[in-house]
Amino acid sequence: MVHAGLRGGEDETPFLPGPTFAAPYHLRGDPAARTYGYGRYANPTWSAYEQALGELEEGDVLTFASGMAAVSAALLPALTAGDVLVLPHDGYPGVRNLARGPLASAGVERREIPSTLEAFLAALPGATGVWVETPTNPRLDVIDVARIVEAAREHGAWVAVDNTLATPLRQRPLALGADLSVASASKHLTGHSDLVLGYVATRDPDRLAALTRWRGDTGGIPGPMETWLAHRSLATLDVRLGRQEENAAAIAAALRGRDDVLEVLTGGTLVSFTVESAARAEALLGACELVAEATSFGGVHTSAERRGRWNTDDVADGFIRLSAGIEDAADLVADLAAALDATA
Ligand SMILES: *Cc1c(COP(=O)(O)O)cnc(C)c1O
């Protein structure tokens, strides 16, 4: 994490060179053998971050303007009329929106299934591609990627894994056999709730070439400043995740000890729990001082929200997803306990 993409620095250069801002670069004569000609196609700040992520994902990486730009690059050019995409009916809603919108318009059939190994295996016959998100969101189950890949191969289907939640520190989909590892860097990977970014990783040179063409043609490129901040944030990923996971475990243990909390699920830095009603959930979040009410997850500041407010997840009205930050565990537990007591 600390050294990714940064080995072999020259004397008198920074550990992490600053962002390069460029539209055109100076480029004389024949451009064929050159990398940096125009800023929509290549940028040295992307190159350094992509090198770093490639070391972690164990593949080649392309960064994109957002997680959804990366998801779009993975799915839209890879599927044509008559193809069949298998995807979970929970998980990140943006993926379903692509399947139900532009992919459906293009004649791509979709099979939306529950996020279980059995459902994936049953949906494989006739599939062109498979989209897996694990741990699942919002219920935080873990799915066996290697098993899905093995079965998908028998049916000639490719497999893409959304690695946003786990990050390459906890899960390496390409090493498990997946064709693509796709992630939003807006969450754990950068962890400071200050930027939106995404990437796709692959070991297949043809897929890499297709993704590179797609990014150049559609222009969903990351800004150099965001990319540089993302690379800077990578150094602390291990420390942040370790502390966030410890805090999540402490919060989950405290919530399990209360009889006014109905169900507690944990996965890494996330704790999903249910209280009896939407009103109690809203009141509880309003009464917290340290736990910010906000969507998303993975940041150093603890945050939580009632998922039902988006009408996108199939969850109970009082279902709250909490993302543990790096504050003091005892402070967080005390804040939640006080808010639960105040709203009982
Ligand atoms: C946030 C998220 C995305 C989309 O990423 P953005 O950076 O917000 O575009 C995709 N998948 C998962 C699992 C996410 O949590």
C-alpha cells in the first residue's frame, strides 16, 4: 500500500510526484511511438496510480471519472443484442439501472437474481457475462467468486466482480479467476469522502485495449487532482481499514447487546442493523453527534443512513447501514448508545 507505484524514485524528486495538468502536451513530429499527446488519452498522474492499483489488483488497471464510469466501461461495450447478463437484484443500484436502461434498449437480456452462490450457478446456462458484487450490499454476505468463475467458464461466460467494498487489500478477484475487477475508488480505497473515482482491472490484453478505446472515445476520464489525491490516500489504506474494521466490530458487539436493535449484520467496516420503524431510525440518526447522517461508506468519518429513504434496496423501513470511521471506538459506541436511549 505504502510503496505501490512509487518504487525507484530519482534523487531530488518527490516521493509522490504532484499532479500533471495538461490538455495537449508538447509533441513534435510523428506521434505514433509517444504516450502523452493529449490529456483525454493519457496522463502521467493516471499512469502512476494505475501502476499502483495494478500491483494491488495483480493486473492492468485503467482509472475512470467515477465508479459508474468504470462499470459502464466494463459493461456497455462488452454486450450486444441477444447477449445475456446475469446480475444481482440487490447490490449497487446503478448497475441495475444500466441493465434496465441502455443495455435493455440495445437488446441485451438481463437475469436479475438473488445474491447467493446457488442463484448464480442456476442462472449461468446461456449467459454471456456475469456481474458479481461481494460482499453483497446491503446485507453483507460473501459469495465464492472462484466457484462462480469455474462454473461460468463451462458456459463460456465472462465474470466481472465489483470490488468496491472489499478493496484489493481484502479480495483480489483476478487472482480468483475473474476477467474484470471493477471498483469505485470513492469509498474505502480513498477513504476521505472528498473525491469520486473508479477503475477497471484485467489481465486480458484484448479487454484492456477495448477499455482503453472506450475511455478515449467516451471521455469519462478522471481529473489529475483527484487521481493524485487517490494515490496519496492509498498509503494509509491498510491502517484505515484495520481501524475501521475494529470500530465496526466494537459497534456491532454493542448493538447486539441491546434488545431494541432487531438484527445486526457486519462485513468489514460496515454494520447494518434494524430498529423497529423508519421514525425510530430517523430519530436515532438525528440524535447522534459523532455519527454523520450521509450516504456512501468507507470514509474516515463514521456515517450512517436509513437505506429505505432511497427506495432502491429491498430492506426493512428501520434498516440502517453504518460505515465505521477511524474515531475512538468507545466514543462511537457511547454516541450510538446515547442516541438509542434518547429515542427509546
Ligand atoms: C459507490 C459504488 C459504485 C459507484 O461508484 P461511484 O464512484 O459513486 O460512481 C459502484 N459499486 C459499488 C458497490 C458502490 O458502492
